[in-house]
Amino acid sequence: MVEELKVITMAEFDYHLMLHIKKLREGRFSQEELSKKMGLNKSFVGNVESLLQPQKYGTRHISLLAKAFGYNSIDKLLNFSTPKYDKVHITIRVTSKMNSVGLPSRGKVVEVKKVEPVE
């Protein structure tokens, strides 16, 4: 098993928005379904939800997400606590999945180990 620790720096708002949208999405839509409902490439939401990818939701996506979830107002979409910090360091452990013969495959398991403010 191949493990690696990585530190990602991003806006705390972006991190919380991603987690909040993921929570809303799960049980209702697959990543691909939500991407299509937003009128975007089928891999968009999966890329946003992956801490290994640079794509994140931007202001353009707020109204697309609200419409996809059937909200008349974006306040329901943004119903989470105001972040305390501008930016955070997110420490993740990335573990390679193994294939049937015990060799690392392309699949990765990502686990958040720590989130701390950027000083």
C-alpha cells in the first residue's frame, strides 16, 4: 500500500461549501447527475469534491446549484456557518488502492487528517 501526506491550501469558505453541497447531493444525485443538472461536464462535481483536483465551486456555480436542487433562493444552498478564517491548510492522507494482483491502481483513497488556519 502506498501512502502519502499532502497539504492543500484553500479558502475555508470553498472547503465548507464543497462539504455542504456534497452532503446535500448524497442520497439525491450522483456526482454525474448533479453535473448534468448544472449543465456542466459530467465529471465537474466529482472533480470539485476531490481534494486532489484544483476545480472548486465559484460564484457562477451558486445559481446553477440552487436551480439544480430546486431552490428559489440561494440562502438555502448557503445554509452553513460563516467560516472563521480566510484560508486553511488541509492535511490529507492519500492511499493508493490495490488491484487484484496487489499492485497500486489508479484509484486513490483520500482522508482528511487536519484542517488548520493559515497564519
